[in-house]
Amino acid sequence: MTSLRLSELATHDHAVVEQVIDLRSPDPVAARLRDLGFVAGEPVRIAAKAPFGGDPLLIAIGTTRFALRRNEAERVLVTRAVNGAMNRAMTDATTPEKDATEDAGGKHA
């Protein structure tokens, strides 16, 4: 598998985090990315991008979403997901639950 940067993924592409790149020691930005959940093995996807390829990128990890600057997303190395089951699992995990106030007819109470 070939590594690429998170910022290189297309919108809605699924991937798995490999590592966060430290530019210096200590690196507070890299540490913060790890604290937010950008850790090896974690499924991730680009939920949306700003128009014309600008900032920010909306990144989904599980049910959590983060807006990252492109230069921050460039520091996260990922492997593109090829397993359809993982793609479905990630989509299921990042799809909001049905509104509990909806009745059987699909209308709000």
C-alpha cells in the first residue's frame, strides 16, 4: 500500500491513519492532532473541502468532525481504504442517527 497525505484524498474517500509527521521536537501541532484522534489504525475520511481547494478541510474520524487547515492535514499520512466493508463501517459511523423526535411518518412531532 502506498502512503499519501490526508490533504490529498478526494472528498468522501476513506483511509486509515498511518502516522502524524513531527516537524520538530517537541511538536505541539502534531501532539494536538494525535490528541484529537489522528492515531495509527484509525479510519478517517474527507467529509468536505472548501471551494477551489482552499481551507479548511472537514475531516471525519468516527462520529467526530474536525475542520483542519490544509497544512495540518498534510502532516497526517494515510493509506487509502480498499476494503468495501471498512468504507461501509466508516460511513455508518459518520452518518447522524435519525432524529428521535420523528414519528413513523417521517414528520417531526
